Amino acid sequence: MNDIKNRKGKVVIVSGPSGVGKSTICEEVVKRLNDVYLSISVTTRPRSKAEVDGEDYWFISEQEFQERIDKGLLLEYAEVFGHLYGTPRDKVEEAVQADKTVILEIDVQGAKQAKAIFPDAVMIFILPPTEKALIERMNHRGRDAADAAEKRLNGASSEIAAAWQHYKHMVINEDLQQAVDECVQIIESS
């Protein structure tokens, strides 16, 4: 593993409740900035019809996930709504050593773990303009059954409460372009 004390690039952690638009914001930030690497997480959740393995996530078995934990190959990991998610450590460290900005789109649990390893990480939390808007976005995605959507909404309240304690930057995603502009400004000035 690379010595993180000699790192050159920066780590940006972007979190927010499910359905708030994190992925879209991160994709737009990557398009606007140079030398940015968007980390692709591994997950044990089933792949949706619209997702591509290796682009949206790396979809792996629970056994393979556990092997990665045991070998110390994950920068952070968490169980979210019954599925495991994690960030491959080697890819992040390689990108930082190559003087790139690495964006980790991860939940609050994982962000705390990553911040312990990268204490100077830029922490951005994406907020919905209102709870009603978040519910509409979750329903529009059509990814969850009603009970799962309710769990995600309840989880959103906990995440938002934790974010006020752990994140320096809060961005409200009411207008997508404005939210992207704010994230770009935060990253460039950090």
C-alpha cells in the first residue's frame, strides 16, 4: 500500500440521502474538472436492469465482499438496507498518488471511515430542498418497493442529522446546475 503521508491528490467525499441526486451531481462534477477520478464502489445488492457492472458499481457476492474485508482491500464499507457497499482501497490510493482528485460517493457510515484514513478529505453533503421533494425523487426512481422506500426515507432523516456533525459543506440540490456549481467551487477552493 502507498504511504498516504506522501499523497499528492485530494479526496472528496460526497454523501446524501438515497434519491437526492448524488450520482448525477458527481458525474457532472467529473465532466467539469480535470484530473478527477470517480470511485466505483463494490456492492452485494442485485444489479438493476439499467445498471452496468464496472460503471455504476462492481456487483460481487457476499463471500467475495468478505474476502476483500479480510484482506484489507476496502477503504471503507457499510451495510445499507441489507446490502454491503465498499470502496476499493487500491484504486483510491493510486489516483491520489497520481495527483488526481478522487470523489467518493458514499454514505455517512463509510464517510466516517474514509475521513479517519484521509483526515483532510473535503466533506460535501447533498440535501434535498424539502422532504416532499425527496419522496417524489425516490418514487420517480422506481427502484424500491414501498417498504424499502419507507426505510430509505427514515434513513434519510438519520443521515441528515449526522451530516450536520461531520460535514463541512452542505449543498441543497433544488436546482441541479446550481448544486453542481457549488460542488465544483468547494472542490476547487479546498
